[in-house]
Amino acid sequence: MSKLHLSKGSTQPTFPDDQKLRLYSMRFCPFAQRAHLVLDAKNIPYHTAFINLTEKPEWFTKVSALSKVPALEIPESGDVLIESLIIADYLDEKYPQNPLHSKNPLEKARDRILIERFNGFTAPFARIIYNHKKDGAPGAIHEIVTILDLFEEELKKRGAKFFGGSKPGMLDYMIWPWCERTDMLKYMLGDKYELDKVRFSELIKWKEEMKKDKAVKEHYISAEDHYKFISLRLANTPDYDFLAPTAAKKIRLS
């Protein structure tokens, strides 16, 4: 499939009749990144269609009832799943290779609680991103640090390289997209943002180990590029395709 984002006036993509899963995504969306991480960590073959979320294709509501990404189309049944956590859990149950959730029901439940509690990070983080040029999102950094304290202690308690043990598990992958994006805060907040290397020593080491993971490297975007996308979006001039190959962009413009 094209690596360009499909927008208004585009034709609905035609996929090969190979029964592979079809993921509707957006390159800079952390929720969509969750789905990519699980698919790649479990080595599940799939096709990808990128969607311009500012100028959504007219046909997209036929695929995703709420016009959201990620949306996972399952050819064998015709169903389309939405919501990143639902998609992640489905994939882990449907495809047994490289399980990401613990087989222990209680441990799985604990991880799901931590994934939910991470919303205490994502909400203030979004406030910083979209308000840093206005009121600066007062109180957001304190909320973020409070959640990071919780995850720092949890990682120490588990005594492993990752929350999933010797390799990343579901909890690691579900929180990673936002942890990847924290590096762009230095461009927004300057000297006001820097993780305390002693207070968050385990999380800092975890982050460096995550960057080495095959699935993470497949979709990793630099802090500079994340910041560029956000800056363009805040200026009402979003460019979803600036990371696409130059040749492909020329074809789109011709």
C-alpha cells in the first residue's frame, strides 16, 4: 500500500485477496502506534492504509464507524475493530505466538490496571502539547511526574529490564508511544523539562532498552519529527506525509 495518508477525494484502497489483516492508521498517532507495535512484536502479517485525520476520506466511515484510528479490518469475518486496547487484546488472544499478556490472570489484571492508570500521564501530556504556547498547561508536569513515580516504583519492584520481564510485554508496548514522544518536550519547554536521572533511573534505563526493540525501531520517530508534526498541526498547516519518500510525494503532487 502507499505510504501516503489518504484524504478527501481519495479512492478506498483495494487490498490483495490474501486474508492478511488490514490496519487503518496514522503515522503520528500514539494509539495507532500501539496496534503496529503488537502486530510487529507478534510477527503478524498485515497491510497498512494511512488516513489523513484532518481531511478524512468520505469512505472512511464505512470502515471505522467512529472515523477513528486504529481500525483493524479482519478479512475472514468482515469485522472491523476499533480502540487500541481492544485491538491489542484481540491480537494477543487470536495469535498465540509471542504472548504479550501474562498467562497468570491476576498478573494480567494488574497490568491492565497500570495501562488504565497511565491515562494520568497521557491527559496532561496532551494538555502540554496543545497549550504550551498559551497558558503552558499549569499543573500538567506535576501530574506527569506523579504517574512516572508510580511506574518507576513498579519497575523497581519487578526487578526486570522491562515491565514484561526479560522482553517487552503488553504493558511496555501500550505506554511506549507516549514515552517516545516525551523527548520532544525539550523543544516545547526548554530547560523547564528534564527527567531527574536519580529519581527516574529505572525508567531512563527502560527507555533506552525499549529503543533497541525490533518492533519499536520499526515505527520509531525522532523527537524532532514529532515536534515538527505537532508544530505544523498547531499552525493549521498539517503535513502528514513529510516523512514519506520524496519521490512518492512528487507523484501525489503531479
